Amino acid sequence: MAQHSTTPRSTSASQETPTRAPEHDAGSAWALGGLVFAGVLMMVIGVMGILNGIAGIATDDVYTNIGSYVFEFSLTAWGWIHLAIGLGVLATGWFVIQGREWARAMGIALTSLVAIEYFMFLPYAPIWSLICIAIAVFVMWSLATSPDPRADHM
């Protein structure tokens, strides 16, 4: 049988049980890490897009010309496309790392363009295009599924 004590307990600070950190802190760290990793990948793919663009603009003999293809552009046009999208992805990746709220949505939109761009660029550089598409899909998933790390502190 349990006995109930009628004496009041002391509530001094030294006898209180220590409070644990919220359990979602580890999840917040992972979410923040995932966002930072997505931002870094965006910056890398942006720089690579810029370099691809410069190579396409500077000389038309970097990539091989293909025969008849539905999405046929001149290699100089492809260079400008890579350069423009690369600059946008690089800048947006930086803002994702900085924690800007709008950058996640913009990052999803721009990496969607990267995936489409490299799908259309498949005949020119098939292996590199598949790598870029895979990175873009991973970044889109990471940006879309990572919870907002600031939502835990509200």
C-alpha cells in the first residue's frame, strides 16, 4: 500500500528536475543541415552551369553537333541558357544557405528548370546531363520536404 505524505514538498530550484531540451532539436539540426546541403549543391550546379555556358558561348566546338533533334539550338544559344540558369541557381543557393524563406520556393522552381534544361541537353552531354538531373531532383526533394527550422522556435 502506498502512503501519502501530507508534508508539502520544497520547490527550491536545486530540487527541481532539470528540463530536457525539446526532442525536436535533433530534427531541426537535420532539417537545417539538409537545407544547407541543398544550398551548397545549388551553388555547385550553378557554377557548373556557368562554366558550361562560358564554354558554349566561347567556342562552338566544345560540344559535338548532333543531327536532327527536336530541341535543337545552336551551341551558343545553349551556352547562354546554361549561363543564365546557372547564375540564377548560384544566387538562389546562396540565399537558401542564408535562410531566406522565399529562396526555398525559388530554389524548387529553378532546379526544376535545371532538370528540364539538362533533359533537353541530353544528346550533347548524356552522362553529365543525367548527373545534373539527379542532383536537381535531390535538391527539389530536399527543399520541399525539409521543415522550416524556425517553426520549431515559435
